[in-house]
Amino acid sequence: MIHVERLCKSFLDYQRGWVFAVRDVSFDCRPGEIFGLLGPNGAGKTTTLRILSTVLKPTAGHAIVAGHDVVAEPQAVRSSIGYMSASTGIYDRMSAWELVEYFGRLYGLHPERLRERMEIIFDWLKMNDFRETLGSKMSTGMKQKVSIARTIVHDPPVLIFDEPTSGLDVLVQRVVLQKILELRDMGKTILFSTHAMHEVQKLCQRVAIIHQGELQVAGEPHELLKRFDQPDLEELFFHLVDRADQETAMAEPASDRPAGARKIRSPDQPDLPSLPTEDETDS
Amino acid sequence: MSWSNLFVIFRREVLDQVRDRRTLFMILVFPILLYPILGYGIIQATAARENKPRIVVVVGAEYLPIEEPLLSPGGDGFNSRLLDPLDDTIPLLVQPESEQGSWGSPERRAQAIRNGTASAVMVIPPDLPRQFREKNDVEIPILFRSVDEPSQNTYFRLRELLDRWKRGIVDARTKKDNLPRGYAQPIQVRGHDVATVQEVQGNTWSLIFPFLLVMMSLTGAFYPAVDLCAGEKERGTMETLLISPATRAEIVLGKFLTVMLASVMTAVLNLFSMGLTGIVLARNGASLAMEPSQRAAAVAGLAPPTLQSALWMVLLLIPLAAFFSAVCVALAVLARSMKEGQYYMTPLYLVCLPLIFLTLIPETKLNLFYSLVPITGVALLLRALIMGDYATGGRFFLPVMVPTVVYAWMALRWAIDQFQREEVLFREAERFNVGVWLKHLVRDRQPMPTGGQAVLCFSLILSASWFLMEYMAIQGIGANLAAVAAGQFLILLPPLIMAMMLTSSPRRTLRLNWPAPRYFLLAIAFPVALNPLVNQLGHLVEQWFPISSIIKQSLSQIMSESPSLWVSVGVFALLPAICEELAFRGFILSGLEYRRRTRSAIFLSALMFGFLHVLLSLFQQLFNATLLGIVLGLLAVRSHSLLPGILFHFLNNALAVTQGHWVHGLEAAGLASWLYRNPEEGLYHGFWIAMSLLVSTVLFLYLWKLDRPDRTAETHGVAPVF
């Protein structure tokens, strides 16, 4: 359902020039599975997920989400996914019901079907007590439930969660994780990024560890622990991060290397793909 | 474009704004409260002003003649016959003082004016009765303080009063000596005002309304734009919206329509509230005024605009509000937070204020140049329409509306572009350092310039040309060949330097390639085919917007000072062909094409090309230059080379410069009448103009439709010139 192949993304930075945020990332994610993307802050997780949700364009490589290419058919991709992160906010001056209804309409749901769907979701997430409450008056837990409702209102086959529990208290965290598991049981394809090991252990059938924009390793957790001879995921994570840092330090002097990103040459140089362009007149 | 998505977004944004107390206050409450409070303040201030009489100390009042009294019988005011019945109602109180007392000292008099105990001091000389008897000239000094407005006004009123007194004395003397009335007053001046009632009524509003309309429209657009763009980023809802299936254009249009609605509502409500306050003020003014003429003036001056004017205002407001809304949305999306968004307000107002202040100057009249200036054109047209000047209004309606709609459209495109840019939508805080930024500019140069660099290049060309013109004006140098050549040099310099410094491929930027041979053929065919049309269009424009005789004279003077025809061709055809092409179809067009919006880039570069001609020579050249700019832009884009454009530009200008010569040649050969209906002005027969239109259209369509890169493989194989 999600197929990512050699995905690259670089940004132009005033101080550092062109820097890679993501380099050569490849993985697959299947229906009825939660695929964990594990990495420290600034590893490139959010950039990868933003490319998959089509708000960023990849510099190279390609990604297919729900059968659609993220560059060629961005609208079809957006219609087939639900995206939620800890940073996606909700409108202060809209009630829970209005907000979910707004996005449902944007997803092109017929009013009657939308109403049916919303009743089911509001029951499932136990949101009926605050359906008329404005965003500004909601608690963090309520907001997170509204975000989940918004993410699944159009019943998408693919769900992308970018650190959805970040900054939440344990009670709300538990509810969110529980609902994600229930969604998996409904047969959804779920991509879940986090830097919390226990979440990966609890949720993910397969996991990829990403650091400095590069995928270090991918596979089933127990298989990875066996392969690297590590007692648990946390140790495996530190082991891979240390290994990657040592390799980078040997490759270039430390003074040239900024944290969390690798410097690259300008995109007009031949070994780098150029930015995608389209001629308005001629297309 | 999904209209249902657009409507859903628009509906939500409007609902959001209606629920926002700040927006409601700015749109509804503020205008409803502001003007009545201001009006009440004005009435109170006027009333307070009326109660304070001006004190005039008359030193030596005892010397005034009795037969022609200057003062009232009680001596505490002036003779009522000498007061102007149309004067305002501030009374002049007289304080008669003897010359023998302390008032005899000049210091005492000056001090009284300085500390405000007297508005003016009139000194009657002791020998006044004797001089009157002997019919000699008498000097009556009046002391006043020019920096104090009431004192200065009192002085002017005293002068008029003394004039009337003087006339009375002269009348008495002529009667006494039995002389005719015309002996002392050979000329009587009487002014007749031909202003219509609508003009008188419109005069006050025509100055205030355009100003207010623009300011309120801008204010009404700004706050919602910041809330809907920067606010949405700050609250974290922007990303959610971008991930929905709505396209960027739908999102921007939904937001833009909301902002525009707020802008129009703010402006209309402000005008409505102000108009209502005006009516109340006019009634109050009428009841306060004592004289019937004052009452009429107050009512006429503040009467509300007619229904027709009000409709014009709303009609013109819509494209203006669209322009402001698009600019505000594009600017607001740059900001990361509401706070940062507020910072953009000051520069926006600073740019708009000079443009709108022009309309407050009564001498500024709408002309073709002003009609092209954003904001000013609309405001001046509005002024003309409120005044009931429908002749000007009708003539300039399209020249104002078309550019305003075009500017609004371009601003909207810019806003949509901003929403496509990852670096704008996901901009993070960074410490700006000029040194690092300059280093980045050189280190991370791209093969082609950016759109921003293209606009900077155009601004540099404009500024440099303007400074050259100002320098010549200061030095008293008239227009001459050397100045024209220097002007061209200044057009060439910025694109050359910028291409070398800011791009990694100046050759690609300036399109220094050998094109396919057919483009040279097109470059020769186009100017020849266009010539009848260009001449006719120039003639039509001149009929509508005549060129002043002074300008014509100075133009022919430059031409006549040229030592030979070849020099004229060099200066007016070859130099502009090279310099202007390198700038406009080289650096600027390449920069505007940065995001591959070829159509917009060609149009925008042509508009810039036209605008430069307005600044450099005549605003009448705008149409021709823009039209040619479009063809030249298309030629440059299709041929991937500057050379055909240079040839085209050279031939086009050379045909104009040498027109007189070859028309003479044709006349000598007896062919002129076959081609021209007016050989003097180079006007062709209708048949040739129709042919010109046909052939040019065919050539243009060939370039536009058939010569697209996907149809012609060979365009990719262009060889570099250098």
C-alpha cells in the first residue's frame, strides 16, 4: 500500500548550502500492518512523511501511496490518506462536529454518508459529550480525539501518524495508541513515526530506524535484535546511531558537518537530480 | 478547480472571521462608532471656537474721524457696515486704547500679541484727521503674528475691513466733489461660479472619500489575511488543510474571497457611516450658521454623494479590494506567526500612502500615466466620478480598470505561487546575517536567476534611469543623443552584473545561443508585418491621449541634432535593441521564468518593458512597447536565443527612425500613395493595416501554438554564441 524507493529530499540553507534531509530511503508498508519509523529528533522522519502526504516534493526517488504516485497524482494520494501529527492543530473557533464535517466535505463525502460516518466515529471515539465544544475550549485529549476523527472521517485505506503521542499525558497516549491498534485491526495500512521505543514495541509489526536522513535498517523487531545481537530495541537503536555517527565522522571532518543533516553539492551539479519543473505554457 | 471545495473553504473562513471578535470590531463596530464620535468632536470644537472672539486693540482710537466711523457707536466693535456678511461668525472685539498710555510703547503692543491678549493691534496715527482733511496718504500699521493662525486671519480680516472703509471714504469724497463713480473705481470685478450643484457637493467628498476608501479597503483586507494565513500557520492548522484534497489554488481562492469580502464590507460600512455622519453634520452646521449663504454652503459641502456616485464607488472598490486582498494574502503567508504578519503592515502602508496622498492634491488630474499606477488610478477616477466629471470618467474607465484587474490577477497568481513554495509554507526561524546571505548568493548560485532577482534588476534599471533624468534636470542638460546613449548603458549594466554575479550560467540566463535559422526569418518578417499596425496604433493612442507640443518639439530637436541618419539608427535602433533585449528578454524574462510560468513571465516582462518606456520617454509608448514586448518575449522563449529579438527590435526601431527617409524615396518613385493614406505620419491604407493584422496574427499563432518545444525537437539543440 505504501512503497517508497530511494527517496531523497534536500533543502537550500543559507549557512550550509544544499543539505540532505532524507537520502535514499526505501521501505514498504502493507495493509493490516503498523510500520514504525523510529528515529531521533531531526532524523528526517517528518520530512519523509510530508513527502508521502504530498506537501513536500521529493528531490529524487519515488513513492507510491495507495496505488498513486506522490508527484504525479498528489490529489489522488491526499484523498486516500489520513495524516495526523502532534503538531497539527484544530480550529479554535469551530466545534468538534463542525471541524470534522468541514474536512469530510473537502474529501467530497456526500452529506448523508458524511453524517452517518461522523455518528459512527463520534461514538467510537466517545466524542459526543463535546461535539458542540469550540476548539479553544477543548482539553488536549479532546483535541487529539478530534484530530483522529478528522484523519479517518473519509475512511482512508492509508493512515500516517507522525509522533501522534508527543507531548500528551499517559492517559491520552494510551487512548491514542489503543485507537491506532483498532484501526490496524480494521485492515488499514498504518505508518507510524516515533522516537519512543515502547510505542514501537507495543504497536509495530515491522520497524525502520532512520538517522541523519538515512535508513539504517528495516525489518521485524525480533529479527533485527537477533541480527545485531542486541537485547532490546533501545540498545539496538543506540548501537545503530553510534555506528552511523562514527561512519560520518570518518567520512568528513566534524567542523564541516552540521547536526542532523549532511551537506551536499548544489543541485545543478550532475550527480544530483534537479528540482522538478513543468512548463505552464506547454503542459 | 473544484467549485464545491472552493465554496466549502470560503464558507468556513467567513464563519471563522464572523466568530472573531477582532475582525467584527474592525469591520462593524469601529466604523459605526468612529465617525459619529469624530463628528460630535468636530461640532464641539466648532462651537468652542465660535465662542472665542478675536480681540483687536485699536491704539489712538480717539483720532478716528466721526463722519466715516470705523468703529461701532459703542466703540467695542467695528462698524457693522464694514463687516463681511459671508465671513465666519467669529466676532472681532475692539479694545480702544489711548496712545498716551502704556499702549504707546511698541514693545507693549508686540508683547500683547505674543502672549495672546490681543490677536492684532491697529495703530491710528495722531495726524490722521489732518491728513484726511488735506487728502494725503496715511499709513495705518497693523501688528500681527504670522505663525499664529488666528492672529494672521484677524490681520487678513482687518485688511478687508479697512479696504471697505477706504472705499466708503473715497465714495463720500467723489460724491462731495461731484465726480462720477467710475472715477475712483474704474473696474468692478465680479466672479461667476459655473460649478454645478453636484460638483459643489462632490468637492468635499471627492477629496476625502477616495482616500478613505483606499485606506479602509487595505485595513479591511490586512487583518483577516494575517489571521487566515499566518494565524493558520501559527495554530498548526495550515498543514492539516494542505493535506486535504483541496488544491493550493482552491485554498488560496477561498481565503482570498473571504479577505476580499472583509475588505469590501469594511470600506462600504466606513463610507456609509461617514456619509450618515456627514448628513447630520451638515444639518448641524446649517443650524449653527447664522447667515443663509453659510447655511447653503454647509449643506452643499457635506451633503452625501448621489446614488450614482455611490454605485461608482462600489463598482471601483471591487477590483481595488481584489488587488489589496491578493497582496495581503501573499504577504501574510510569508509570515510564520500573527506577530510577524503585523510587521508587514507598516511597509505596506508606507508604499500605499504616497500613492493615495497624490489624490489629496487638487492639482493632480487623472492622465494615462496615473491610470497605470496601482491605487492612484482608481482613487483619481473615483474623484472624477464623485465630482460628476463623467467625460474623464468614461475616457479613463478602461485604462484604470484593466490595469487594476491585471494587477489584482498578478497579485493573486503571486499568492498562489507563495502557497506552492515549500520554503514559504514550512519556513523556520533563522538568524539573518548579511555576510552569510551574500556568501550564500554567490556559493549557491543557480544557472538561472530567481523571480525576485528579476524584479530587483528591473527596480535597479528604473532607479538608475530616474537618477540620470534627475541629474540631467539639475544640471540643466536637455534631452540629447548622448543622454539617450547613457540611458541605454544604465539599462545594460544591472542585468550584466547580476548575471555574472548571481547565476552560474550567464550564457543561459542572457540566452546567448545561436537559434535555428527560421527564427531569424521570423525576426525579419515580424517587424515588417507589424509596421502598419504599430503606426496605426500609435496614431490612435495619440488621438486619445495627445502628446504635448513641447515634448514633440524636444523630440524632433534630438533627431535634428544627429549628424547623420546612421548615428540616429545607431542610437535609437541598435543600442536599444542590444541593451533592452539583454535586460528584458535576457535577465528579467529568465528570472520570471524561474518557476516555469512562461505565459505570465512573458506578459509581466512585456509590462515592465512598457513601463520603462513610460518613464524614459512618453506614456503614450506604453501600448506599443507592451505589445512588442509580448512578441519579443515569445520569440526569445521559443528560439532560446536573444539574437532574433535583437534583430526584431533593431528593425522595428530602424523602420521608425528612417521612416521619413524611405517615405520620401517611395514618394519619388510614385509608390507612396499606393501604400499610405497619410505618408507624412506613416499611416497605411486600411487594406495594408488589415493585412498587417492578419499576417502578424498568423506569425504569432505559429510561434505560440505550432512552434512549441514538444512539436519541434531541434530547439533543444541550440549552439552557444560564446
